[in-house]
Amino acid sequence: MKTRTENSIRNLIFAIVGQIMGILISLISRLVFIRILSTEYLGLSGLFTNILTILSLTELGFVTAMSYQLYKPIAENDKENIKTLINFYKKVYYSIAIVIFILGLITLPFYKYLMDKVPNIPNLNLIYMLFVLNTSASYMFSHKRLLIIGDQNRYIATIYRYVFYFILNVCQIIVLIITKNYILFLIVQIVITLAENIMLNMKANKMYPYLKEKNVKKLSKKDYHQIIVNVKSMFYHKFGGVVLNSTDNIVISRILGLISVGIYSNYMLIISALKTIIMQIFSSVIASIGNLHVVADREKMTEIFRKTFFADFFIHIISTTCIICLANPFIKIWLGEKFLLDTFTVYCIAINYYLFGMRRTCMSFREATGNYSKDRFSPIIEAIINVATSIILAKYIGLAGVVLGTIVSCLLTNFWWEPLVISKKSLTIDLKGYFAMYFKYSIVGVIIAIITIFINGLVPFGNFFGFLVKTIVTLITSVSLFIVIYRKNENYIFYKYLVKEMILKKGE
């Protein structure tokens, strides 16, 4: 039987490999998209995606809350309870799909008011409804994914996700090249979304044959009550997260226009790719943390938290430094100089990315341990501050103001509230201890970034080879500095020996 560490590492490897493939095909697809259609189409896609993300609030945090509910029966191999929960989740997922479609119809007459200027793009209403259909389709036949992930087999869901994502992008590229038709481009997305869910559903049936049994007990009042309690608490996190992450494009569209949305979305494609890789990394250990939470004490949970937070810092200081040094050179080579943002805006994007990323450990532990209720109002307050400050600052300093609004809202709320809740409920370290660790790491991170940025600036850049040299220099410098500084740190030594053990195991 595989250990939690082995399960986490296996899930992690598949997540990283899959996301790298996803990034490469996404870059090609975006390049073809811009060359054949226009930046306005790109902006429209970003705007509609954000609107549909907001409509997905109908999910109310059910997915996360239900994932937590599965950990105990999975750990106890309680098949009857698992069948009951999965059957309940199926009804919830289908209900969500129907509600999203209805909300899409209701909002159809109003989306144009979120644009500074309505673009000269034909069939706007049809395009919007195709986005609605795709979002609804994402919930169809998808309920058994939770069991696969909860059973620490996220790598299987990852394989399906990225295989179909690759197929989707290839098909969409072909459709664009042959037909130059955006409608067909979106129809392909709906078909592939449904195909992925159906195939993963079939895989779950093979892995867990008992799911096909007809004798399914009704969900107990106790379990139902627990799910509803978690959903109520999780809704606030869901609402705040959606508003926080999905209103930027709407604010930009309304104040600065769709073209600005399109340019900004290219940077967000890079940021989203990094976030997805890292989210996969942390998601790969959430099930293990949840499983551990069932059997471990606070001391053990604190030890795992410290190790996870150290890895969180390493990942985010290296990737943040890469964003600062490499984002504009990459965009220039990939799409051209007219798609570049100014240096100040890029720095704002990088700082926002770092702040969000350093929250990842707390969010993972909250999700795995079910601690949703104590900080449930914090995301709402964060979202309100974000929208207000983004609108005000956007009018004065443009795109950078939208990003700064997000930074301000984070610092005033979840930056300190999330660790407060986690430390009280699940750990032996208090808020003071957490921030001592956080700022100690961050000060070192700033030093690493400054030195790396300086050395990176000495490398001439003019073509792909120059960019490649800059990338290698940035990675080697930042990672080397990290290793030199933390070579005697107990967490670094833990990961060092873990990696060595993995290599030796593979060599046997």
C-alpha cells in the first residue's frame, strides 16, 4: 500500500508534466487565435469567462465541502457511505448545471452593459450562450471525479484533464485555421468538455465497481446536516474568491475597454499556468492532509504545515522572480511588442501573484481540515474592498490600479485572517509565530529577487537565444541563492533527502 508521501509525489509528478504540456499547447493556441481573430475576441473571451465564473456561484462551495465529507469514509473503506455520498453529489451537480443555464438565459440581455464599447463582433448573444452551455456541461457526468481525487488518485484525473485539454486545443487550432469561425471554436470546447467527463466517469466505475450497485442508501440526516453546515461556511469563501478573481476583467472591460482585457489576459495566461501547476502540487497533497487529519494530532499537523509552507515559499519566490525578469521578454517574442505592459504593472502582477501564492498552504490546510466557518466573512470583505479600490485606482493609474486594488484587499483581510483561523483550530503555532516565519522568508525572498534581477539585467536580450540565456541565468541564480541560504535549514534538508531517496528508488 502506498504511503501518503508516495501518493502526493506521484500526484505531483503527473500534475507538473500535464501542466507543462498544457502550457505549451495553450501558447500555440493563443498565438493562432490572435493571428486569425483579434485582440477584441480575446478580450470578449476573458470577459465572458469571468461572467460565467460569477454565475458558477450557484455551486455555493458544494464541491469543496463534499470533498471534505469523503475523507473519513475513504479512510475507513466504508463503501456503503461512499455510494450514498456519490449518489447525492450526482443530484447536486446536475442541479448546478441546470441553474447555471437558467441564470445564463436571465443575464443574456445585460452583459453588454459590462463593456466600455460593444465590439463589432457578429452573433454576440449566441457566443455568450455557448459559454453558458460549456460551463453547464462541465458539471455533467463529473461527480465521481471527487472520489478519485479524495482517494489520493488525483494523478488519474490529471491524466484525463490534460489529455483532453491537449485534444481540445489541437481541434480548436485546426478549426480556426480551416474555418476562422469563432462559433465552431466554442462548439468544439463544449463537445470535448462532455467527452472528458463521460470518459472519467467510466474510469471511476472501473476503479470502484460498487458505484454501479443499485442498492444505495439515502443520505443520513447527520451527513446531510454536516454538508449543509460546511456549504454555508464555504459559500462565503466561494463568493469572495469568485468576486476577487473574476471581477478584474469586468472592471478593465468597463473602464479601459476589451482590448486592454485582451492584452492583460496574455499575462494572466502565464500567471494562470503557474497557478495551476502550483495548485495541482498543493491539491495533490490535500487528500493526504485530509487523511492525516483524521488520525493525527496537532503536533504532527504543525510539522507538516511547516514543511509545506517552506515548499510554498521556495516555489513562489523562484516563480515570482521569473515573472519579473522574464514576463515582458517572453511576451515580446511570443506575440510582439504591441502586447507588452509597462514595468510597474508587471511588478504589481508579480507581487499580487506572490501574496496569493503564499496563502496556498493555509488554504490547503483549511480545505483539508474543513475549517470554513471561522473566517467565512473575510472573503466577502476582501471582495468588496477589491472591487471598490480597483475601480477607483483604475481611473487614475489604469491597468496597474486594478491589480493594486487586489493587493490592498488581500493585505487588509485574508493575509492575516486565514493563518489566524488555521493556527487556532489545527496547529500549535500562533499568529505571531506564523508571521515571524512568513516575514523571515519574505525578507530573504526580496534579497534573492533583487540580486537575480540585477544579474538578469546584465544579460543582453534581442532574440529567442537571448531569452533562453536570461531564463537559464534567472533560474540558476535564484535557485542557487536559495540553496546557499537554506542549506542548513531542517526543512531544506528534509526535501533534499526526500529527493535523493526518490532518485535512488527509481534507480533500483
